[in-house]
Amino acid sequence: MDFLLGMKILEEKTSPINGKIKVVKSLGFGIYIQVEGLTQSGGVVEDIWRSALRKVKGKRQEVKECLILGLGGGSAAKLVRKFWPASRGEPKAKITGVDIDPVMVEMGKKYMGLDKVQVKIQIQDAKDFLLTISHQPSTIKYDLILVDLYKGHEVPEKFQSENYIQLVRTVLASGGVAVFNRLYFGEKRPEAMKFGKKLEKVFSKVDYFYPEANVMFICYNKD
């Protein structure tokens, strides 16, 4: 294994979706998954989601159904389990995780503990998944939707349209919360703010939360 400034590369694998995926272990951040030098799961990404979900927990005490679009290695799923555990005889939140890249999910199971989290995993494009379930006669409404749809440093254009945002809102329960993760540094800042304005057109309320070099848009569905 290669070592560099306290970092150890545990595995490298090439995916047709994300290109080269690295699993890295470092003294400061533990084990995390990288694509194009950007952490996708574990490390700082887990810290970002922990901060955001702590804020959501204050607003949403109960979550029965959770949808994660961009499951990756499973950092967000593990945190949902932590913040919304079973209590008073009530079952744990049901989590559905959607990711188009089976290699990323495989890495999550092998190194990030995803295999130990009860998640219904769907290997599928996130937009196709939403289109499918939104047309079902008995569509599940999710109390919490987490959206983290990066390919390296970029969010594919189809996941930035108002049409896509409306699809997310369609499957969000009344009183539910959707959280969108966006990078927020350099040229990413105006892109993120532009996306935030689109969210404000669709959701009744949008809070802007800034952990690390990201902005988390916490969106409320109050019909």
C-alpha cells in the first residue's frame, strides 16, 4: 500500500460511472472514499452531514421513511440510523438508498460499514427512480430526503433543473424535510446560490446552512 503524509491508499478501483475511486485511510480523517481528489463518503463528508442532520433533528423528531439520493459509501445512512433510532417500541426509520454506481456501493460495504446498516439499496439513476415511484398508485411519501448527487466535483445538469426539484418534492411527505448538499467555494459559490433560488421556488421554506466548504439547503414541505 502507498503512504503519503500519513495517508494510506487501501484500494483503487475504476468505475465506468465515477472513474478512479480511491479508498484512503489517514491519521486525521479515518477511512474515506475519494473521486477526483474530492471526498465522497466518510471523513469531512460525514462531518458535514452530521452537522446538517443535527439541525434537522431539532425540526423533525420523527422519521419513518427516509430516501437518500446519492447513497455513495453510506455516510448519511449511518447518521440517519444514529439520529433516528428505534424508540418506545417504534421501529427504526426505513431507509432507501439510491446510487447509480455499484462500485461505489461495493466500496461502502467493504470499508465504510454500509453492510451493517439496514438500507434498501437501489442501483439506479436517481431521476429514473423518482419518475418510477412518482407514477405508482401507492407512492411512498418520505419524511426525510437527502440529496448528494455529485460526480466528482460536478452535479450533473439534470439534477439541477426545477423539473427535478419538483420530482423530489412530489415524493416528500407533508411536513417533510429535504436536504440538498452543494459545494461552496470559489466558482462553486454562485452555482450553489443559483440552485438555492430554484429550491425557493419549489419549497415553502429553505434554510441555508454552511458547514466546512459546503452549503446545505434544508427545505421544508409545508402544504
